Amino acid sequence: MLDIFLQTLPFFAVIALGYGAGRTGFFTPEATAYLTKFVFYFALSAMLFRFSATLPFSEVWNGRLVIAYLWGTAFIYGVATIVALLRNQGLAKTAIEAQCAVIGNTGFLGVPMLVLLMGEQAIGPVMLVLAVDLVVFSSLIVILMSIAKDGRFDLSIFKTIGIGLLKNPMIVSMVLGLSWSATGAALPKPVFAFTELLGAAATPGALFAIGASLASKSTEKIEVAAWLSFCKLVLHPAFVAIAAIYIFPLDPYSAGVIIAAAALPVAGNVYMLAQHYNVAPQRVSAAILVSTALSIVTVSLVIGWVSQL
């Protein structure tokens, strides 16, 4: 377990470095925003394209894995929803809290860390986890926010969701990569070298950006943040494990990857959603800060456990 902790420590050290740079003002919020854009639209997209373009689709798609991850995630989404409704939070805040409980930092933290720690074969399961988060749960919160705002369900919301997915560079890069993979042709050497070079910036850039963005986060409503962090860091991986091991049994390696992915801290894009809809942004901010700090220990424990599978 100590060995796993020491392997994950450099990742969190880069996050801490970014946090220090942001906290001292050396790295301004504007600089953080531009670094995040660079990673999101260029470096991480290049990494995802290269990985998906060099993997046969048959090695990526796993219907049972999707169902197992979806079942475990939906269960905790339901738990968080019930708890929020019992606290009379209303539909909008309930949707935001449920999103915090299950949407982890798979893109910025999970892709680089899990691929490096668990091997490049982890990219297939991680991509499926990312796809479920983006397609299912990101779409769901848009629907719920629309209902909360207008008081009714409008079919035109699906147009908004579709446009949003088409504009998401992670979705686009994975689709383009898998489309290239389907041709059976190898990537031209200049293209492979270009995406490898650009993608190499994704890991340090994403980790530093996570830390710098945390510098502006607050810890208000700490009791709610603690509950949501518990959902994300403990309950989510636990129920994904139950689904992946017992209900929809997967091979040990694939099960281990999606359990580790489920153990990641709350994603920064949940905060952007909260800001966009002006719904409990400080609550989400606190959940991201608390879950990221605690994940230094919890992620190591989970990866150490799944490595024994």
C-alpha cells in the first residue's frame, strides 16, 4: 500500500504546486483559465485521440462494463438525490448535489494517472467511464435544470444536449480516434509523433490546472461537502465494485480500473455547471476542495486494493 501511495504522490504533488501558485497569486485566475483551455481543447484531446486511434474498437467497447459502472453510479446518484430531497433542497440544488456525488475528475486526473499507474490498457475502460459521465449524467443534469427553471420538460432540450456533446473536445477526439481505428490503418508517423508530443503536456498541465483552480475554492457548508465527498470517495467506488464484481462480473483488471475511476474526487466541471446555472456554486466548490484533499489518501487505498484483484 505504501508503494501505491508513493506512486500517486507525485500526481498530487503537482496539484499542490498548482494550488500554491494560485494561492500566492503567482498564477492568476485568468492564467488558470487559459491553461485549462489548453489542456481541455489541445493536450488532453490529443492524448485521447492517440490512445483511441491505436486501440481496436473491440478492445474498447465492453457493454457489461458500461452497465456495471452505470448501475453503481446511478445507485449513488439516487442516494444523494433522496438525501437532498429529504433536506428540502429543491430540484436544482438536488441535481447539483447528486452530480457532485458521482462525477469524478476522470478527464483531467483519471486519464493521465490511471493510464500511467495501471498501464495503457486502462485507457479503454477509462474512456467508457468518461463517455458514461459525459453522455448520460451531463445530459441528465441539463434536463433536470431545465425542468427546475421552466417547471416543465421541453423536447427542445435534446437539441441543446446534442450540440453540447458535439462541441465537447473529449467526445470528439474519442470518436475521431475510434473512427480511425476502425479503418485498421496505423496512424502516420508524423501524426502519431504530433499527438504524442502534444498529449505529453496533458498530465502535468491538467494536474497543475486542477491545483491552481482549487486555490479559488471555498470551504463553506463543510458538513454538506463532507457528505458529498463521502459519497464520491467511498460510496461511489464501493457500489461500482459491488456491480463490477458481483452483479455484472467483469474481468479483474477492467473491474479494478472502473472502481479506481469511481474513486476520483469531484470534477471541476460540476463547479462550472453550478456557476452557469447559479445554483449552489460555493457548495460545489467546497465539495471539490474537500474531496480532492482527502483523495490523496483514499485514491491510493482504492488503487492499492484493486491492484490485488
